[in-house]
Amino acid sequence: MWGAWLITPNKKLVLAIVDKTESMREGRHHMALTWILNNEKYSKTHKKSYDVSNDYYGFFPIKKSEYKIKGLERFSSAQLEQLSDDCDLAYYVDTYGVYSNDLADQNNDVNKGTGIIYGGMSQQDLDFLKKIKSKKKLIIAEYNTLQSPTPIEIRKQFETAFGLKCSGWTCRYFESLDPVENKDLPMWVVNNYKLRNAGKWPFTKPGLAFVSTMGEVVVLEDLVHLNNPVPFISIAKSEQNYFKVDDNVKFPFWFDIIIPDTAINKVVANFNISYTQKGREQLVQHNIPLNIPAIISHEGDDYGFHYFSGSFCSTNKLSSSSSHYKWISAFKSFLYNEDDTMESSSFFWTFYRPLMSTILGNYYKKIKTYRGK
């Protein structure tokens, strides 16, 4: 398998990867993307493959509190123009950013969103994406591109340019809503709810937490508001066949709730959440959309655009070296435990990897024809 991978020719495909949330050297926020690029022999030059630790724009941790910031904010208009000429596509993995508590390993800190070091989409990011769009190239963006700390005026420009609207709500599944039992339940979620509900947090079962940009928290609990608390990604049969993905794949991670302009973008997949009548009433009461797109796409001769509402790219726990084996996906059933609700590898193997393989493969054929090579 390694030998077959080694003799497979490289395919030059130049990506501008932007990750502003990489607080660890392992590149965990864009590892899945880099893994796919290397496994399928896409390279940044005809010879050089992608390095997960270096080949992106954004936040670069060094050690402890030391870091470098190498984002597009340092680029002049002429440099952005040159970059948009040089790259084939742009992929915005995460713009949530890095905060002082991230570097101090205090990820469950009460004061979420304070002490920001770097993050949010900038005017330079937006200008760059508009240049990519004008050159009829491909743009992919993920969860939290539009949420805080991206400034409202930048978000609105992005919404207008790419045909979607941010509802202001994000959501995540928690296997236990008991803060004593579940250390992964952020205390800022609990405390924000208590502030608006007389200091009470009456939840202990599995469930969903919906969080607004204003700090409001709406909780839907299993057996009360939900028939099944785990969100699944549902996709039509025709799209399953096109992207070669499975249907009803669990996604127990953060996702944002966007409202697409269906005159511009097609809804490719939705989050399938089984609400009870009481759960539906809760969402309606707080003006939270019941229908939540997971993927929207625009594939035309003018430009290409895909928006993934979830943190899709943070779902590969494999090592970089494992990408150097051809046909490794034949053994995917041995690489994850489907019975574990919170494991992430099943999403990578059954959904994200085939999705990205299809998108990159089709786009590479398109630009190869355009290049005349």
C-alpha cells in the first residue's frame, strides 16, 4: 500500500488554507484536509506535498505562550491579487481564533470569548475571497467563519457576496448535560443559561445546547424535547451517489445555523434532529429555524462555493503518516467504533473524506482542462 502510494504521480493543486484557531502544533483543525490532500497525492508544487504544521495562513503556536501570526492581514492589495492568481482554491477552516485561555490549557474557562489574541474574518480575508470568486475559482468555508469574533460588517459583506445569512445561533450535542459528570460541557454555556433562568440549570440527560451571539442559551433535553438527542446529517439519494457519502451520519459536534439564499445556493444536506412537539415549540419560541442546512453549494461556470455548517475538518484522529498508504479506506471499518457516540473518525471516513475527494477530484479535472494539461 505504501509502495503504491509512493509511485502514484503528484497532482498539483494549490490551496490557500486559512486556520486562525490552531493553538497546537499538531494542526488538528485542518488535519483532515491535509490528510486527504496527501493521501490522494495533491501537492502544492509538482514535488512538494502539504505540511500540516506550516502550509496554511493564520495562527502558528511555537511553545507555551510563544506564537507567530501569519494571516492575510499582513498582505497588501497587490499581494492579495497575486495570491488569488497563484492559488487554485481557498479553504477557510476556522476563524474562531485563539484566546489567552487556550494557550494556558484552560479550555473550559468561564470567560469564554475573552482575552482574544487573534481571530475573526478580516477585510483582507474578504477582499481575497472576492478576488477568488471573480476569477471563477473554488471557495470552501466551514463552521464559525461568520460567527464571533468576525465583525458584523465583514459578516454582512460575506453574506451578500455568497448568498447566505447567519441566524446568530450555534448548536452542539452533549452526551450528558450534567456539569459534574461531563467535564466537556463548557461552564460558560451553563452560566449563560443560569443568568437568564434564575440561577437554575435543571438538565442532566443527553441533549442539545443552542447558543446565540447575544449569549442566550436554549437547551433541548432527551426524552423531553428530543426523541433522539444526536444530530445526523441527512442527504438525498442523488447527492449520496454524487458525493459517494453515507446518509444519516452522526455529527455530535458544533455547527452553526445559516439561512441560505436558495436562488443562489443549493441545500445539499441538512441536519436531521428528532424533535418532540415540546422541542419544536421551544425553537419556535426563540425564533430558531427548525430546518438546519449542513451543506450549501453553488457549482456554476461563474464560481464554485461550498459552505459546511459544522466543524467538518476537525474530525480525523489519524496520524499524518497514515495518509501515505493507498487504498487505506478499504479498512475504514476497523478504524472507528460506530457505537461510541462521541468518536469522530466515523464521520471522517463515511462522510467528510468521500465528500472532499469528490469535490477536489471534480475541481482538479476542471482546472486541468482549463490549463490544457
